[in-house]
Amino acid sequence: MLAILGFATVILLLAAVMTKKLSPTAALIAVPVVTGTIAAFFKADEAGAVNVAANIKALSSYITGSGGIGSVAATGVMFIFSILFFGVLTDAGTFRPIISGILRIIGCDPVKITLGTAVLAMIVHLDGSGAVTFLICIPALLPLYDALHMKRTTLATTVAMAAGVMNIMPWGGPTIRAAAAMGVDVMVLFGPLIVPVVIGLIAVLVFAFLLGKAEKKRLGTQSAEIVYTEEPLSEEAAALLRPERFRLNILLIVAAIIALLFSGFAPAAVFMIAFVLAMTVNYPDPAMQTQRVNAHAKEALMMASVLFAAGAFTGIMKGTGMISAMAGALVAVIPQSLGRFFPVITGLVAMPSSLLFDPDSFYYGVLPVLSATAESFGVSGVSIARAAVLGQMTTGFPVSPLTAATFLLTGLSGVDLGEHQKKTIPLAFSLTVIMLIAALLLGAVEL
């Protein structure tokens, strides 16, 4: 019953968000609370007894505990201060010269822009952090997309695809988890996947090219580049510009990026400090500082509320045992006759399973069961692991409601979660299939 409730929770959540019946915040809280309450009538303790009252009371701790809001609290702080930091720099006009410079280099061709977006995201994601990738790429490129009237969903999808494939790198969380769960060296697991991953990155560039072509067609620029004219600022916006602080603001951005990548400081701490410095440098008057905070408070609160709601969702799913029950149910429904095809099955369900399982639950809970079952049919457990990392929380992580990075991506780019999922999921799944086929043909994944 817990497995049924778990699948129902995810399906109802996705349906509510993608059909826009509920906002992401409302859906992430309401759906698991209802199904979690129902689960209280079925969850048994170690002695096999069902204490409904205690189970319902425990929902509160699931929401606020280390597996729920507690797991995303630091990210929530990072959300708030990163939005304030980049908001202040945008007010000061820091990105206006950057937009002009980018336009001079790549012009206004949407195809070149989407390809450049993909390459930038690949390079930035070398550190393996989705949050850092989105924090660096989205604020830098969003003004350019807006200026050329390109869809923000195109930006979010392109960055998501590039970051997703790059997340397979051996220092990425999913690959490390898979190697640990299988008890093998991470390079033994990843080594044979190098060529399939390269093919996946090439596929990302192809998809980025196609997205750019679609944008170019939509904008009516099939045979000519867009003519970009900078829109005039209002008097209020012009008064906020600080062109004389441009170099200093760029230095702040570079310092924040370096700190994110190499300092070892928590991202929340980095952006708290960076925000204070940006505010003090550009708007030293306390009254104006208050105005700037108020100007961006709505966006910051909205994004933080979604993140904390996601924490509540994850906490309830884990605490009630629904995720564990879902893992067992998935293994049980695979017919024994299909045992030798476990690697293919795993590869095909890997990306969609990112919508159902957080990486710890999958790699430490589901993967060992799948690999053990496959080995009973003479199939290598390592092949199962390689197939899994081609999609589970790699190509799938930027669309999963179980990861804070997804909400950071949609929040920074200002796109609706449902719209992002509808556009990105088919492409992300296609990337997994392409890499899986390459892995099968090259022997990285064996049947």
C-alpha cells in the first residue's frame, strides 16, 4: 500500500504542476501531506504494529527534520541571497555592457546563442555542482535572452541538458554513489562510459542547435540576424545605474564564482557576504539599501518557499517509507524472463526514475537490489550501475522535484516548473537513450 501511495503522490504532484491546477509550492505541500496522512494507517513499526496517531504526529518531524526542510535550509538561504546579490548587480547595470560585448562576439543569431549556452554550461559544470552551474550561467545569459526575445524555457532547457550529461563525470554525485553502492573504484565504473558521454555531449550540442533554429524561425529570422536595439530605461532605473562601479562589480562576481568553486565555503555563506559587499559598494545609503531589498524580496521569498516546500515533500516521502516501498515494488514487477535485459531496462527507467527517487534512495536502495537480481541471471552488476548513471539524477536531475537545483534553475530563469519539465524531459530522456545505445554498442553496458 505504501508503494501505491508513493507512486500516486508523484503522479498527482506532476499532474497538478504540469496542468497548472496547483502552484508548485501548493502541490509540493498539499499532495504529500494528504498521502502521508493516509500512509499513517498502513506504516507499521518494528514490532509490526500500526500506531496511526503516532504516525500522523510524526509527519511534522518528517517535514522539518534533517530529511525534509533541514536538508534544504542552507540552500534556501543561498537562494535568497543569490537572488538579492544578482538583483543588486542588475539594478546597477553591471550586465548591460556584458550583453553588448556578447552580441559583438556571437551576434544576435539564436543558433549561436544556444550553442554558446550549452558550451558554457558544460565548462562550468566541470565542478559537478548543479547549483553553481545554474547560479553562474542563468544570471549571465538571461538578460541576453530577454533582450532578443528568446524563450526563457530555451535557456533553462539548454543549460539543463548540458549540466545533466556533465553530471555523469566521475566526481559527480550519482557516479560516486553508484561506485560506492557497487563496491568498485569509480574509474572502473566510469572509464568505459567516456565515449558514450562524449557522444551525449555532442547530442546536447545538436539539440541546442535545433532549439536555436526553432527560436530563429519563431522570431522570423531565417535568413537574417536579429537587429537588437537596447530598450530605454525609465528614470527610476537609470538613477540606479552605477557605471563607474562596473569593474568593481565584475570583480565581485568573479570573486564569488572563485569562492563557489575553490574556497570550500558553503554557497550560502558566499552569497551572504557577496550580497553585503555589492549592496555597500553600489548603494551605501541605508534607505536605498532597504529599497533594493524590498524590490527583490518578492522573487526571493517565492523561490525560497518553493524550495522549502520541496524539502517537505522529500521528508514525507522518505519518513513514511513510501520511497523504500516504491523501490521494492519496481524490482518485484520485472519478470524473471527479462533478467538478462536488466541493463537495458535500468537504462530506460533511469532518467524517469529521477522524478521518483532522490539519488541516495536509488543508488543505495534500488541499485543494489537491481544489480543482485541481474547477477543471478549472469548479468554484471557493474553494467546495471553504468546504465543507471546515464540517467538517474544525471540527465534527470535538472527536472526532478526531488532536487533543490531544479527549483534554483527554474527560479533564476523565471520559468514555470511544469513548462520546464514538458520541454526538457523528452530531450533529457533522448540523451539517455542515445548514450545507452552507444554504451551497448561499445560494450560499456553488457547484456
